[in-house]
Amino acid sequence: MDVLTDLFNGLQQALFEQMVQPLAVWLGQANLLELAYEGTGWLVVGLLQIAVMVVVFGPMQRLWPAEPVRDRHAVRVDILYTLIHRLGLFKLAMFFTLEAWFEQGLGLLRTWGLPTWHLDQVWPGVSDLPLVSFFVYLVALDLVHYWLHRAQHQSQRWWALHSLHHAQRQMTMWSDNRNHLLDDVVTSLILSAVAVLIGVGPGQFVALVAISQLSENLQHANVRLWFGRIGERLWVSPRFHRRHHSIGIGHEFEVQGRKVLGGCNFGVLLPWWDMLFGTADFQLRYDPTGVRDQVEQGRDYGQGFWAQQWQGLLRLMGRA
């Protein structure tokens, strides 16, 4: 663990000194060097993630595809979403628009007497064991993410935005970040606030996000892969998550002959919550992906990045 940490810190420092710091000074933004250094860390994480995707997940998609890739344009749009998020552009925009409000909100909670609760200190000695502490926070945040994900599917307003993610008929390793930006803002703020309030350290948070994102890239990959009868119940696999994206299955229930929002397999990393709350579907199938009204009624979810963002806003306002 120390070797990996030192390697990461070395990459962050080198990239900052050689590229980011000179650029910030040249742009007259030397007052933001502390932010720039933090952003460089996220940039290193994103570059490492993309490297793993290209070197490991890419060959897997070519060797064991779940379906043929017919719509290359849709995949290229998803790559754009991935670059916006993994190269730090989304986080940069969040900083300049919402960071101050976020900090003010946390400060207000502090004035109300709500302290940071260090979850890993509930059990004596856990905070002294870095890997155990990390796992505790991973499980806690994954539980929060599970309920957020269910809310995205069961709220008409939220589904108007989140349905963009499900409208991808050609799902690949690039599809994880295909989300409406407003949807990403809401989920990012909630998860970040929870992380602060339960005592997740900055370094832990970066590692948690990095592992979660990389796992989600694999989950969305166009690969015919499952983890076996036991493994499927320990970690979310591409097969398990593809069921969540299956047309009319992952986002709907049938109640007395009518379709209502709901679905199955909401777990982000751990299928435990789906098993516990009755939303797990372990059928070993690889069905086509998409949204029912998109397939049956030809509803437009947009072809390019800006068209998809605009259509999401129209759905949110009930105009599309």
C-alpha cells in the first residue's frame, strides 16, 4: 500500500511541477495552485483509469463481446462523457460554481452542532487498520449509493434525467459516465456530503471514487462475463449490471397490468443490498439494453452530447 501511495504521489508531483503549475502561473492563476495540485491528483487517477480501460477492458470487449458493436457514433459520444469526467473537467466546473455553496452548507451544519462522525472509530482499533477502515467506508457509501440509485429510478423527476444513462443501446466500458450533468451534480453533492459527515479522509475518498469508477467501467463493458454463482453475490459483475440496463426490466415493474418505475440490480459495487432489499435478479442473460419508450415509441434521447443534455432538460420540464 505504501509503495502504491508513493508511486501515486510521485506521479501527481511530477505532473503538477512539469505541466499544471507552469500553466496556472502563465494564466495568472497562481492563487489557485493549491486547488490545481488537488486537481492534478484527480487527473492522475483519471489517466490511470483510462489506461486500465484501454489495456485491460478493451481487449476483453473484443474477445468476449455480449453483442456486436453497430453504432460507433454512440460509443464516441460516451467516450466524450468519460473524458469530461476523468480528466477533471466536471470537477473543475463544480469548483467554480458550487464549491463555495457546498462549504457554506457544511459550515451551517457545524453551527447547528452536527459534528463529523468517524464511522471507522465505532469499533475500537478499526481506524488503526487502513484496509479495514477503507472497507468500512466503501460498504457505507455503497449503501447510500444504492438508495440514491433506487431514487433515480422511482422518482419521475429524477428518472427524467437518469433515463439518459439507460438510453444507450450500445453499452460499452465508456458508458458509465453517460449521465445528464444535472444528475451528476446532485449525486456528487450528496455522496460528497455524506463522505464528509461520516469521516472519510481526503485520500480515502479519492481511492474510493477511483475503485468505484473503474469497477463501474467494467460493469458497463460490452463483455459476456459473470463472476460465478458465489462471485455474483460478492461484487457487481457486467452480467448483473447489464440486467439492470435491459429494456423494460432494469427500470420497470409490472403492477396489475401497468408499467411503473422501479427495476432491479441497483447495487453500484455490492449486490448485497439488492439481495437484502429484494431487488436482485441473478438470471444469467445478456439482453438488449435501452429504455422501453425509446424502443417501442421512438422517443428521442438525443444523438450527440448537447442534444442529450437538452432532451434531458425537456423531459424534466415535461416537454419531451
